[in-house]
Amino acid sequence: TVMSQWGIGAILALSLYQWQTQNSAMLSPKALRTTIALIWLIEVIGSSMSMGHLGDPLGAYRSVLGVAHSWLSREAIAFVILNGLISLWALA
């Protein structure tokens, strides 16, 4: 979860940097693509490691079955949604 938080913080920092320097001193397109790819990789590795440390990683899909009463199930769903959004952000 620490790597995922790091990825989210990096996205916020990069977005704020891009917003603050809209026309001056922006990153080159190649540097921006590389940075976004690294952030995406950090986020995906962090999420995978978070799911991988479960007792039965292949049974991790069952973790979403308790969404009505389990905060851990909600966290698992949030990771899936977060990775999807970050992938869309990286592609944009």
C-alpha cells in the first residue's frame, strides 16, 4: 500500500507541476511519457504486492465478496478502480 500511496502522490505532484507551469518550463514529451510510465509501473507493482501478500493470492478474487461489511473488500475494489483510472490517465 505504501507504493500505491507513493504512486498517487506522484500523480498529484506531476499534475500540479504541469498545471502550474502550463506554458513555461514544461517537461518534454519524452520525459513526460517516461515519468508517467514509471508512475504507472510503481502503482501496478504496489497494488500487485498488496494483493500478493494475502494468504491465498490465487483466491484473492474472493476478497470482494464481503463488500457490504468488510473494509478490506472495499479496499480491494478501490485498488482495481484506481489501477483502471491510472491506466486511463497514462494513456491520455
